[in-house]
Amino acid sequence: MKKSEIIVMLTYNDYTVTNAKQVFDTCVDLPVKYWGFKDNVLSDKDAQDLGRHIGESGKLPVLELVNFTEEAYTRAAKVAVEGKFHLVSGGLYNKTLWNHLREHGIQYLPFCGELSRDESGLLWMYETREEMLNNAHHALDAGVMGIELCFYRHANEDGDELIKWFKHLLPDIPISVAGSVSSFERIKFVCENDVDFFTTGSALFSQTYIKNGSFYNNLKTVYDYIQSL
């Protein structure tokens, strides 16, 4: 069984928290490598500073794109380079962004479809399987590291079935599951199905695993559970 890597997201309900640096600092001693946040809320300077801070602390900073405009991709390229990010995830594959990231040795895990916010503000994917697969091939043919998908945030599909379908068609492609991996059952499922990464943020802030527990204790519980599988 693959022990999926956690990408800890300093985000709640799909928005970067304003005290992201402080939350990260309380957890820096945990053996979790990947720490990320979304391209919203923080200014360019604050996002760059946070990326550098994560990297200088011995961790791997990740910038996840939830905006899908040319302006957003241009901004992401600048923030990722200036902030010394290890990985950019999300967004639809963008050639200009990828060329810029590749020049600076930054990995890229684009989404297979655009996301839209529902009435509560949460992000969802609506693409058909054919559209997702076409988007994946387009990005992979360009040489990206792998693909990120909101398997559990698809409006019309079952997340478990989507993961099994995707892994069956592209078994050797690194994938990241973004959003709503928020139970021990789902964590076990993604590990059993050879998922390389999954993101978690809101579940830790919401004390999903230890009621009334800190972000630190909830994350440690998730990490320890993965190691026990």
C-alpha cells in the first residue's frame, strides 16, 4: 500500500487563512513535507514571503491555483518563482505558466477542469469524464509532473469511482486528490489506490479527527494514521 503524501493546506473553506504563517510555525516540527495555500486572500508579497518562510523551515511550499484567468497564471508564475515554491498545483494547464515554472525547476500539477463556487463558497468541478481525460492528456503531453483532481468535489460523480477510473486509465501518472479527504475511510482509500498526494486543510481547522483538538493535534493524528496503514 502506498503511503500518500499529505499536502497540508493553510486554508479553510477554500480560502487561505490570514494567520497561515502562525499556524505553520506551530506544526513545523511534524514530519510532513508539503505545505500549501491557495492563490487568494494573501497579497503577492505576503504569498511570496510565506512560500520562502516554508522553504527556509525545511519544508516544500506549494501554491494551489483556484483562479483560471491569464492574469492569475501570470501572477502565479511571479509568486512561485519569487517565493521559491517547490510545486504549483491547480488551475487548468497553461503553456506560458508551465514554461516559466519549468525554467526555474518548479513542478506543476494542474487540474483536469475548472472549478466553480457554490452558494456556500465551496469549489466544485463539473467536467465530464471525457473532458477531464482530454485535459489530463493535454497537460501530460506537455511534460507536467502529474495531475490534480477534485475527486470528492465533483458535482455529478462519486469520488471513489473517479479515483479508480483515473488510476485504471493512467496507472503510472502521479495524481493529487484535492479537497474533502476528510475522514479516515477516505484517507485509507486514497492510500490503497496508490494516490501520490492528497490535500487537507479545512478538516484540520474543523477538528474533524480530534474534537476540540488543535490544528497540530489533528494533523499529527492524520500523519500517524497513514504511517499505521
